[in-house]
Amino acid sequence: MGVGDKIGNKAEEIKGRAKEAAGSAAGDEDLKNEGQADQASSAVKKGVESVKDKANEVADKLTGD
């Protein structure tokens, strides 16, 4: 994944934290849950990035790049 994807994922995580905090402060469970879902989505995407990065490292080692 590119740098742009990583930045986008971090932005999604931060947005999720803000929604969760706003939902908690306002007593809005839907907003709080939406924020938690955004954070979970970001975490999954980060995990996929990590796997892809490692796979690329292994491929580079195997091909000598």
C-alpha cells in the first residue's frame, strides 16, 4: 500500500476516535458506535497493509530485488 493509503487509514482512525469521544460526551450511543466501527475498519486495513508489506519484502528477497 502506498503512503496515501496509510495516511487515509490514520485519518479514518482519528475520525473514529473523535466520533467516539463526541458520542460519549453527548450520550449518543449511535455516534459512539460509529466511531468505534471506524476505528475497527482502520485497524483491519492496517493489518492488511502489514501483511502486504511483509509479502512484498519476502518476494523481493526471493527475486533478489
